[in-house]
Amino acid sequence: MGDGNDSFLDISQCSGYLLTSTPQKNKTFKTPAALKVGRRKIAAKGPICGICHICGKEYVRKRSFDDHMRLHVLVDVNSRYPNKEKIIEEAGNISQITLRQMMSMKGVGKWGGEHNMLLQRLTTDLKLCVPWQDFYKTVTEKYAESLCTGKYLLPSSLLPIICKISDKILGDRDMRDRLLQLLLNSVDFSSQMLECFVCEFVLCFGEQIISFLCKSVVGEKPSKPKENVVFDIEDRQVIYYVAGSVMRGMLRYGIKHSKNEDWNAIKNTIETRIDENGQGVEKASEADRAWTGEINRKSLFFIGSAAMDFFVSLTQVLYNIESDKDGNFKTETVVENVYEDGVTLLLWDELVGSSLHPDLSIRFLKGVTKSFTQTYAKGVALKKLNGHLKKAFVAISLRHSIAPRQ
């Protein structure tokens, strides 16, 4: 063993260089050379595999091209021409609804009193007056002639056409004089006030035709036998949560790609018409949003009442197309059934409205349907499968992967 000093350094054994050399000046570490930032390499565009003969878009991936063409086919198959005969047949009812709408906005100013009296008489005493009937039938025929020249899938896509027809009617001096003369043959009011009435009636009548066509979407769609599914409160809570997740994902993508015109429009639509914080958006019921509120850490998305109605209808479609009770959902089949379901289409059109171009609205509907199906369909299928096999089951299994039940 050593004598206890072995652990210390024996300076005498050090070289003279170490003892006599002067220490080097402190030098800072060299900063790493900056990475050379060149132009971003863009993958070379492959050969074009298909060009859409409808809208002219080019595709380099066959799968994307096939999806695009399939969407055109779906839209064309499910689109329809407005029923001209039915519109003319319902002219009397549409005109009365238009008058009631105008009565809800009381006239003011110089001719306000006369205006209110005229509306009152047209809805009661003069309802069957022949010149008045000729008046609203003439307006109806003008709208029907132009509307029935093209097909539509979403009623809101007719709004620009309605506006053009209104401008055409009111811009035609001969037509205005003809309508004014029919009114003068019906009532005894000042011609200046009646001219104002003609303009207001034509514009409001166009709105009511849109409303009429919205209602006819549900009735004219081919009805399929549907299972009457009643969603319990926990089912609805899961629908609300998953729908919020889908919309949150769409919103984040829209923010990321806000320079893209389509995605920026989708982002604005989600923020203003789907988010419960949008101006004029009604919140969903407290029961539906309660569970999402419990697990929220300031990052979940809360949809409004109209959006909830749409997603409940979409879930109804999922329940009714599940294949052979084996839990197999084909996304394209879901999309096809959504485009064929008048109720779901109408709810979507009321939700999005004219905030998106009709073509973009249809593509957005497809994206939302696919995302919701891929997220939610497994739970729907498992619950339905358990019910078919008469097994004991609780609510949709998807919820258990999110949070345990209380």
C-alpha cells in the first residue's frame, strides 16, 4: 500500500515545457458556418394522366383524377331541374307568403301608411281578385322560365340566378309598366307607391321561390327505407365531440393554407357559420355540448346548433348503410348516399348557404363526410353489430377511447 500521498501529483515528474510555457490567450469557439440556403427543390411534375373535360383541371395522379370525375358524376346524377309546373301551381301560396313577409316589415315615410293598407287588402279582400292573380302569375312565369333552364344540387346555388332574374324583370320598363297596370286595375292607390311595391314584391318573391325549392328537395329525392334510429344523450355527445374535431382540423388546415383562395373561403365559413362563436350562430343544447365542455382544455372546437343538426343527420345515413352488419363502411358509398339524401343536403345548404361557391360547397361537403366517416364509423358499426347479435353493449365504443364514462 502507498504512504497516503500517492494520490497527489508529483510536480517533479512534469516536463519542463508544462512548467515554463505561458498559457495561450483565451479564444472563443468558432461559430458554425451558416447553412447554405438555396432555392427549395420542387419535385418535378409528373406526366399528366388525365384532364377533366368539364372544368379543365389537370391531374398527375390517376386516383385523384378518378375521385374528381366520380364527384362530377355524383353531382350530375343527383342534380335536377326545377319543376316549372309545380312552381306555377304554387304561385298563389308563394305570393301569400311573400306578402306576409312584407307585412312583417312595416312601411314608413311618405307612403308607409298606404303601403301597409295595400298589403292588408291583398292578403284578405283582394286575394281572389283577377288582376291581382294575373300580377303574381306573370311574376311567377318570368322566374320559372329562367330557373328551369339549368340543373342544381344545392338550392342556394340558384341565388345568383334569382338575383339576375330580379334585375332583368325590374330593368325591363315594359314589364314594370305591365305589372303596374295590373295593380292599378286591382286597387286605387298612388302610382308612385305602387311602383315601390312592385320592386319590393319582385325581390321578396325570388327569396320565397328559393325557400319553396329548398322544401321540394326533401320531397323530390328518391326515398329509401330507413331504420328509425333514436340517439341517446351519450350518442349525441360523441357526435358533437367528433364533429368539432373534424371542423377543428379543417379550420387549422384552412389557416395554414390561407393564401389558397378555396381554403381561405372554407376557413371564413367555419369561423362565421359553424363555430358557435360566429355572429348570429345559435349554440347547441347544453346537454349535447356538456361532455365536450368537461374534457375541454381550451383546445376543443364547439359547433353551433345548425351544424349539430347536420352531423346528426349524417350519422343517421351512416346507420342505414352499414354493410351486412359486419362493421364495414365504404367511404364512397357514404358520400353517394349523402348526395342522395334530401334532408342531409338541405341541412348542409342551410348551414353553409351562399358563403361558398356551389362547386366548393359540394367539395367541402365531401371532405367533411369522408373525415367524419373515417373517424366515427367504426364506433357506429360496432354498436350496430352488437345490437344485431343481441349482445349487451353500451354507447358507441369510440367514446371509451377518448375518456371513460362517469
